[in-house]
Amino acid sequence: MAANPPTILANRFIMILRPYQKVAVSDACKALDKHKNTLVVAPTGAGKTIMLSALVGKRHKEGKKVLIVQHRDELVNQNKQKFEKVNPLLTTSIVNGTVKHWDGEAVFSMVQTISRERNLRDRPKFDMVVIDEGHHAAAPTYRRVIDAVLEDNEHAEIVGFTATPNRGDGKGLRGVFNNCSHQIQISSLINEGFLVRPKTFVIDLGVNSQLENVTKRGKEYDMEEVAAIMDRQVINDRIVREWREKAGDRKTVVFCSTVKHAEHLCNAFIADGVDADFVTGETDKALRAQMLHDLEFGDLQVVVNVAVLTEGFDAPPVACVILTRPCSQKSTMVQMIGRGLRIIDPEIYSDILKTDCIVMDFGTSVITHGSIDDAANLDGREKLEEGEAPTKICPECESEVHARVNECPICGHVFQSPEKSELDSFVMTEYDLMQISPFLWMDPYGKGTVIMATGFQGYAMVGNIKDHWIAIAKPNKKPAKVVAIGEKVQAMAAADDFLREVEDGSAANKTKRWLNDIATPKQKELLRSNGVQVSEMDLSFTKYKAACMLGYYFNRNEIDRLIENNWKKITGEDYATR
């Protein structure tokens, strides 16, 4: 009898998905089996490209081709690299203005390129189209691509991934998608440490009653009316004073009602000695790019805008968001607040410590909408079991959507919410993460100050430094690095993500089996040489515990150096005076 084929062929993706990512991919697969199309809503920070890649790997069959459409040219190569990491056995290629390589099992292209008549004419037959920013799917360029693929293959599957399902032009997505298979809640990402916690201040400058009576034009408030209320020197100066008091040292993004309002408020910041600028839809692209670079890496501290920075803007150092206008739709509010919720990478932003985001609402949005989620579900845990995802039917467009949504991702219909929750009522539960991790996190010293996990490709540790936690990770044969500094759950999430990226499922299972194996004589000898007292009679001293402790002792100098380098940033004190 022939030997069984290698197990890697049964599972094409190497990276271990986060639990909610696994559920989202599973729900999307079930929706595709039923509808041949689906939309997945995943906020910034959820790992949208990883889920997209895992879904393709799971659906792919030999001889089938997938088209992955991006809306920006710089994302093509970036997302292709992530895709290859998740799906190392699938071939990839690029179609852009310079090269036309159609031979990959997964073809990456920007929509402006692939939608050109010549490229559509030369295209091969595709079995799946994945739209990276699914809310663009109703645009003419995307429809040309989708329609051409379906003309060749009526059974082709259409998938959209997006953080912002509601289009700015109010055009629904019903023509492309008839269901939303999964929606990841922002609160889940916050509770499990993948986004920072919003610390919210609702501030009434004596005009809230006027704002509540502003006229609606369509689905949005009349911003000229809002400007007439908010764009006054006395109010602009007061906003600056409140910002100074609550968030004066933070990188900040401000959302205003009109261009003039943005300009006047920006001038109020400048008059107070703040390095500030404002951006509009008419701002030159090169100037805009430079401005946002200066906000992220330079001395620019405040950028004021109208609605330019609600989408496609990502600057992790931003740790304060100011709303000076009401938002009629919760999705708009969430997009704005989301600009400040990204976790920072200490390697990239070595001089910045970010553990939360201050949200200052002068425009009644938080009062109106209550929760940052589309549904009031703040338990911080996605369902982990397989089975049918809970759904409901939108009464306006008849799309099948996830049961928890308050706003239909397909057409924008607002469901009645049974309750409101405070924006900052999040409970950080690091032990939930420890329990759902594929790796065993343990406290090898029993003091609660260090938590470690190890695999075959590296180790990760989380240690306490006064009121903060630092996450340090080391891949084999490479230097250790700091992957997070923040609250315990944030550090845990970053460290766990590191292991998910460098290890595979078999490694996670093998390390867990070490729990039942007594530490080897060699391990005990090495630990004793580092001053650890290990009794030969202690049968609870396992191989895994020994591996974690040895990981620390073998790399102690490197770990200490990283802690020393970050000590002042974390504590405000010199390392020598600790």
C-alpha cells in the first residue's frame, strides 16, 4: 500500500490564524457554497489580508485561478508577499502597467489596470475574484471586471473584504453581494489586545442642543448648518484648550464639518504654538503624502480634515481623535475613531509609547450612537465552534447579514438596537487570550511578572515593567526584538501573533505534549548551571517549563539589553536609577 501523502498538501497555509480569523474564513466558505458570493467586514487591525489569503488557500482546487483586485498600486506587491507567506504552495503573478503575467494560480492586479479593455480582452478564465476593499465593488471599474469574469464563468465566486462597507456615495452593494457572512467587532479586537482602548470624553460646549436639531439632507447632516454652530473663534479656542489639557503631547487627527471650519480650527492650533496643518480633497497628492508622513514620523502633531482621512489612512502613532461634527451614521463615527486605534510597532516607532487612544467628541456622535460596535456586544470573544453563523434578513435589500450587525453592510439600512453601551466600556481579558492560544503560555517563575511560550522556530515572553508590559520575541538564528509595549493584553496579543507567524500547527501541538514529559537530565543540568534549583524528585518540572526557562537564560543578555533600551520610554526614569 502506498504511503500517505505529506500532510502539508492537506493544509496549504502555514500561518496559524487568530481564532476570529478562522471563524470568519469558515463562515465565508459556507456562504460561498450557498450563494457563490459574500462580503466579510473586518475593521482595520483585524488582519484582512491574512484572512483573504487563508480563504483563497482553503477554496483553491488544482487548475483553478484566482484574481485578487487591489484599489491602490502600492498594495499589490505588499499583499502578494503576505499571500505567499500564508499560501507557500500556490504560485502568484502580477498584472500591472509594466508586466502582464497571467500565469499564477493567484493573479494580483490594481483595478485601474485590470479593468482596461485590452487587459480584460487578454484575461484568462478565473474561478474566483477577491476584492480587497469590497465596498468599492459597486464602482463601474470593479463591475467591468466582475461582469467580464462572470461572462467567462457563471459559477465564479465573488468575495469582498472591507473595513468600511458603506460607500460614501450611498450606493448599495446589492448588485454584487447578496449576503454578509461575517462581521468582526472592533470591541473584540480591543478586548483581545489587537487594537488599543479608546478613552472617551464627551464635551458639551453649550451647543449640543443646537447640534441635535441640525437638518438632515439624505442620510447626512447639513454640514453648513453644523459649521454655523461650531466654526466660531471662541469654540475653536476652547477645543484647543481641552486638547491641551487631555491630550497635548499626542499625535492627533481632527474631523471638521467644512473646509473653512477645518482651516479656522487649524489656525487656532497654530496660534497656540502647535505644529498643525489641514488637508482637504483638493490638497495636492504629493503635499498630502508629505504631510501625513510628517504626522507619522516627523514633528507635525495635529492634522485637521473634513472627511479625507476616514478611509485609506493609517498612521499608528495617532493617539487622539477629535470629532467636531455629528455623525448621522455609526459607520462614519467608527471610521473616524478607528484612525487612532492601531497598535504601534516599537521597532518602527522606537520613541513612542501608545497604550490607548483619547477620543474627544464635541459633536454628539457618541451620545447618539453609544457603542463603537455595530452591535452592543462587548464580551470580547468570537464564537469558536463550527456550525451555521447566525444571520438575519435585511428588510430593505433582503440581503442575508450577520445577526449582530446594526447597520446592513450591503445597503446601509439601520436596524433598531436593543441597547446602547458606553464607548469606552471595554474589559481587557488577557486570560481569554491565553486560553484560546494554540501555544501554552506559562509563568515559569510563579511571580506573575514574566509569561513565556516557546516553539521550534522561536520563543516569546511578556514581562512587567512598573505599570506597563513589554513583549520580546526571538526567531531562531535571528536577534530578539521588542514586538509591543503597552497593557498586558496588548503585549500578550503581539507575542502570541509572533508565534502564530513563525510556527505551524504541528509545532504548537508538539510543544503542548511536552507538558506531560519530565524535563531531561540535560535540561536540569543547564538550569542548575544558571542558578535554578531543580529537584530530581519534582515530577511537575516538565520539559516545556524547562524549555521556557532556558529560552530566557540563554538569551538573558539580549533581553536585558532590550529592556534597558526601552526603560526610560516606559518609566520616564534612567535605567541606572531603577
